[in-house]
Amino acid sequence: MEIITTPWKDRFLELIANSKRTIKITSPFVKENICDEILDAKQNNSSFELITSFKLMYLYSGSVDIDGIEKILRNKGIVKNFSQLHAKVYLFDDKEVIITSSNLTNGGLLHNFEYGIYSNDKHIVTKVVSDFDLLSKNEDIGSIKLQDIDAVKVVLSKLPKYKKITIPEYKIETPENQLDIIEIDNSIITSSLSGWKLEVFKCIQQIQSQIFTSDDINRFENHLKSIYPTNKNILAKIRQQLQILRDMGLIEFLGKGKYKKLWK
């Protein structure tokens, strides 16, 4: 075991290049240029799985580069969405691990002061691999697909260019649970959706609170049945569409039947 501090990008890319079977990463923030370097460095036969936090606000602000995610998918990689992700874990061939504060960005790999550990201890690595695989298979984890990328790009194309706010010397505290919420004209989202996605989204719009439950959305069962009278399993269809809206970064699963709108 050893301490890893910034800069560690060269070490990271060396571990990527030496991985013969698997590369597994969890990182909430992801930049396109780092994705490019991973795809260039990795061996053709090694698989690449990334778990990130695919939220509309993160995509809009550039904390997560949608083009980088798309490149991973087009190169046969796997990208999964866990809205509550904060951990940064880097696994190589299930034999070596780096656990660190560093995101998958130039800041995390080069510029910020980051701190973590490297280990090839079999007991430690086996435990981390087990935890990663359990997280990857968790029912609250969504798999990002190219059609999700296309749908979100339509929404992003209708938004004004993101402007980074310069904070003056005094600081106004923003509640941490509000930092991932985007203020957006709802018509921008609705004009980018269709079919079941649109109808379920419109139902969510009618729920007043930012956090809602499965009971709240299931109350629209009769309304949706009036739109889709031939569908005999409305509640299952609602659950399916909630998963799709999650993987578009529009809602977050909080667990125990609770959801959070990621827009207002």
C-alpha cells in the first residue's frame, strides 16, 4: 500500500495501459479529454465500466462531459448512473486499486490537491471489487444507453450557454442538496420528450414537492389509463419510465420509494 497524491495522471494511464482484462471506475465528475486518453491507452481486449452521476445539472455545467460518456459507449464501454455517487475508486484487472478524492478530470489527476491510497493487497482489492460489483448490479443503478445520450443532447441544445457564476468575497451558502438541481423552463424538457416519457414527466410536474414518492406518482394511474386504454399494466409502465427519466438525469432515486426532481 502507498499514498497517492496529485499529480498522478501518468501513473493512472500506466495502470490503464497495463490492464489486460478489466478497468472499473467510479467518479461523479468526468471530462471528455480524460475519456479520450483512457480509450487511447487501454488494450483492445480490456473492458471498461464507469459508474458516474448522470444528472442534467452536471451535464449542463460541464462537470460531466456528455461527449466523453458517448465516446465510452461507442467504444463498447459500459456507463452506469448512480445519482448519489460521491466515491472515487479505480480498479485495474481486479488486482490493483486506487481509492482517492480525485475525479476523472484534469483537476483530479493533475492540478488539485488530491489524496488517496494505492493497494494490490489481495484482501483489500477483493473487498473493493465485491463492493463495486454489488453497486453495479444494484436495482437503483441505471445503465446509460446511446438513446439516452441523444435525448439529453436535445434538451441541452435548447438551453442557453452555461455561465459560470463569479462569487464575490462574501459567500452565500447553497444547501448541498440543491447544487444538483437545474432551474429550467419546463417546456424545454417537455418539447424534447414524447410518448410515455412525456406523459409520466407531465404527471411528475403536477406533484408540488421536490421530493416525491411512488405513491404520489401512482395516483396518476387512472389518468394514464385514459391516455393508453389498451395498456393493462400501467403501474409497471410508470416504473419503467421513472427509470428512463433517471437515466436522462432528470430525477434521482433516493431509495425506499422516494424520488427527487433534478429541475425546478
